Amino acid sequence: MSIKKDILLRINLVFVLLCGIGALIIGQAIHIQTVEGEEWRELGRTSTRIDTIHGERGNMYSGDKRLLATSLPVFEIRFDTKTVSDTIFNTEIDSLAFQLADYFKDNNQTFYKKRLTKGRNEGNRYLLIKKEVTYNDLQEMKTWPIFRYNQFKGGFISKQTNKRVTPFSLLAKRTIGYARKNAQSVGLEGSFDEYLKGDAVPTSVHLTSTGRWVPLNDDYELDARNGNDIYTNIDINLQDIVHNALHKALKKHKANHGSVVVMEVATGKIKAIANLGLGSDSTYWEKYNYAIGEKSEPGSTFKIAALTMLLEEDLVDENTIVDIEEGQKTYYDKVMRDASWYPYNEITLQKVMEISSNVGISKLAEKHFGNRPKDFIAHLDKMQLTKKTGVEIKGEPEPTIKRPGDKDWTGITIPWMSIGYELELTPLQMLTFFNAIANDGKVMKPYLVSDVLELNDHVRKFRPLVVEEQICSPQTARRVRKILRSVVEQGTAKNIQSYTFSMAGKTGTAKIAKDKKGYDKVYQGSFAGFFPAENPVYSCIIVINEPSEEGYYGSIVAAPVFKEIVEKYYSSDYKNHQAINEHRPLIAALPPAKVGNQQDLETIYNELGIKNSKTAETDWAEPITIYTDTSVSVTLKSVQMIKNLVPRVEGMGLRDAMFVVENQGYKVKFKGTGKVVAQMPNYGERLEKGGIVYLELQ
């Protein structure tokens, strides 16, 4: 055979062989397509999928750029028991179990060894070890027995997720809120979710033999854009003061819940907001945003709305005389009573507000608006008390305000509305009105967020918004502020008066309906006001719901919270501290004196050479210091004691207070040292002989 024929034969054999192999491949392909096709397609569907990569959620900051909420990486630790050799597993399992037990301290070594051994026996390639492990924990675990051989020899699998954290713990936690996947998000996290959340980018992933889903095409995937950062108006120092003052009051009075809001008068910026409720474990935590979401009958703080409309229409003035009829007035078939009995009937409007007489303000409202109820409601409309504030957080309810023509409008509606009943408002809605009084009648929209930023670029800005230019004239607002200051200096909130700083505000005490029991001795104490009184910078409202110990009046449970906030704000803000070289008045200030025996006080002031005078010849008197540019004098204001009624002992030292109370046939229980700043029952109330009068001293 020639060489040429030999080569040709070999070529033909190779050709036939290749054709045969090709035919086998084509046949196998046809077989896979027709016979095994669905099986392989199903396997492909279960081992590959389209996932979504989310950008990191944006941060949230306070007004002074301190971190309020951020996302931190946490890791889920899994264990592929099949990748570990028998030698490594049997040699190091005891050491690994010991490390897990010693480090996490949630179970003993035996528990972990059994868990790991059982997983290996079952061939578990994705055994859960720990959830929400920190980055530092992760690095530590990588050095442990078995795990130190990494994923392919030690079976160590880590999966990163992000966890939302609030560095300041409970401070404004409900206002900051949280985003939830399968439920409604709350707070700023919910309201600004579209800005905070990053972009969602689809990516193809496949299932590895270790049970992990990994990207198929890393080179072609797009990075997900991170979320924007939110900058709030919250002052974290003031927030801390507000939170702790509220918490202390709730514990002291064993109240069910309470809220505080502090707003910047000129802008409407919410600088602090605290909401605390009693949990099942008898501790207080931010369980609901009561300040924004809970409405109730405000009680006596609403009297300022009635006062404002009366003054604005020039229907009355501060010296208008009102007969309070011994604190009791009948409207049709319903009796209205003052909280306390007072030893006088005809008093000025200013005095009506100072003692918070229900009868006094309701008579004026009924006299001037009883026949024109639409004008009464028109004033409330202009005051924005019939509308939502529009604050960013979801869940604010509409105010409940009756209107003439409603089926539940009756002949007693105007008198009862004037004292804060037969209507419902949230604390923030009430505060927005008080803020307008402090702002010369201009209503500002309350707001929590100032900026939304992407890196350093502004995405959205929020600035002060005027809702109503004038709910009343600036002159009317100033007259109301003057009356509110007198409430603190010589009215129902006198127990919080300070000689260091000025405050103005109104106490409120309301019976509130509880479930289906109606108005059954369930109270809400409140205080709304602003500081400093002469040029308000901040407005503030405190609402304490269902206090059960040591009193329930707004003057006792809420007003002291206001004072503590103001006190600590002044002490912590260097701008309020007077420089040592600053000019001071030549007239020295007298130290504050307690209410005491009038003759003793006269003797003391005469010995000191201080000019003094008295308003009446009584056993007891309160020293009122009067300053001029060139002199200082004292007026001894008489303190009346009415037989068989609870005496007024606020301002007295403990010895004098006990003498007066026990002389009336009552017993005394007291708390604290110093002078009496609050008493329960109030002055003028009736109490059975042998009853207890509770005194709080500071």
C-alpha cells in the first residue's frame, strides 16, 4: 500500500469517527431537549434568580449635626458542615464550642457541641450559628478553631445585612421612628422613606455548592445609589433635658403617659419632642407619638383662645369685672363649677385668668358669643385651631370642633368650649396656637426637618412657613402674654415662679373619658407657655395623662416640668449667662422671702430699714418686692384663711404651713425641704376634718 493511500485511509477513518461523535452529540442534545428538558429547566430556575441590591439607607442628624439614626453593618454567621474534614472537625469541635459559649454567653459548651455535631450528621451546609454579629465579632470569630480555615476548609459563611441604630437610644425615638417592610412605617423614617432609602438595582445570582447566593456577572452590575441624609431641627441637649424632665414627672405621679414639645417661636422649628408611655414591664418608653397623634379635651389651656377673641373684639379688657358667683354657675340643666372655692365674687378678668375660673370666662363667652356662635367658630378657624398643623410625621388627626348646626351643638356648647371641653386637640395643635400668641399673632407651621442632602448637595430645603399672618393684632397678643405672665407670677402656676428668669403660661386640668367608663376621676394635667416672658424664644407644652399619685392638677404635675426645662436650658446655654464685667443695677436685689406671720415680717423689714406696707390687717402675709431705678420696697399682701376650708400655704416654710393646716383640723404629709411649692387639695376646697393635706417643698 502506498503512503498516499495509507494517509487517505486514516483521514477517512478520522472523518467517520468525528461524524459519529457529532451524531452522538446531536442525538444527546435532542434527547436533553425533548426528554430531559423540563427537568434541567427547573434546575436552572432553582439555582439562579434575580436579586435586588439596595443602596445604604441615609443618616439622620440633629440640628447641630449629631447622628440621630444610621445604618450599621451586621452579619449572619452560617456553617457549612460538609466542607470540614473529619480530622479537623473531631480535633477542634470542643474548642470551637467552648469559644462560642465563652464569647456570647447565651448557652454552654455542651449545647454548642451538640448543635454543631447534629448539623454535621444531617449534612447541613447552611447551619445558622448567630444573627446580628458586629464587624468586630466577625473578625474575632474568623480566628477560632475550625472557622479559621475559612469557607472552603472550615465552612465559615458570613452574610452582611444592615441594622438601623439610634445612638441616643430613647431620645426622640418615636419621632425618629423606623421603617418596616410589612407594616406601616412611623416617624420621620416613614415620612421621609423615599429620600432615606437608596436605589434598588437588580442583579443575577446563582446558588453555590455551599448554599450561598453569589452574583453571576460582577463586572456588569451597577452600584446602588445610597440614600439621602436628613437634617432635623432637634436640639439634642434640649431633647435630653425634656426627656428626663418628663420621665421624672411620670414616675413621680405614676401617670399612664405624657408628652412634651418645645418649639422655636419665630420659626416654628420643633427643637425637642418627647413621648413616654407606661409599658407592661412598668417602665416608660417611647411607645407612641402622643404629641402629634393623640387628641383630647385640653381643659383650661383653651381658655386663652376665648380670652384672645374677647380682647381682639374689644369686648372686654383686663379690668372688666366678672361675678364668678362663688365658683358655680348653672347653664340650662348643667352646673359648671370652678376647681376651687375663692373668698370673693366680683373680680377682674385678669384675676379670672390667674385663678383659672371656669365660671368667669364661660360667662363672658356666653354673654358675647352665645347669640353669635358662628363668630366664635370663625375666630377658632382664624386661629388655626380647627385645622391640622401639617407637621411632617404621619398620623396627625383633625381637631374635633363642633359647629352651629351640628346635631350635638346645644345651648351649653359655647360655655363649655370656652373652658376646653366639647372639643379635642392634640398637644402640638394647642402649642401652635400658644406659639402664635408668643409670636405677636403670627401662626408658624411646626416642622421637624430642615434639609435633605445628597452628600453636600441640597435635594430639598424646608424653611419657616407662615400659615396665618395675624390671628389677632400684635397689641392683643402682647396683652394676652402679660396675663399669662401674671398666671405664673401670682396665679395657678405661682409654684413655678422664678426670680432668675421669666416665664408665662397657662395651667390646664381636664377630666378625660376613659374607655366606656366616661368621666370617672381620670384626669389630664397640662401646661402651655413660653419663655422668656418679655421676648419669647421658645414655646412649650406639657401634657401628663392619668396621674395617680401626688396630685393631678396641671399646676402640680405639668407646670414643674416646664420650670425644670427652662431652668436647665438657661443653665446650659452660655448665651444666657451674665458676664462678670457686665453693668449691673445699683439697687441690690432682696433675697426671696417666704409667706409668714405679718407682724414678724414687718419687724424684720423695719429692722433692716426696708420700706414696707400692708394691704390689710391679717395674721399671714406674702412679701411682694417692688423695684424702681432708685429704691426698693416691700408690700405685705394679705393671705386670707377661711374657716372649715383648706388654707393656702404655698410659699410658707414647713413649720408655718403645718401650724396653719393643723389649726384647721387637718393632718399634714410633706415631701422635700425649703418652702411649700404645691399643695393638694388646693386652697378653698372642702375637706373632712382629719383629712390629709399633701405638701411639696423645694
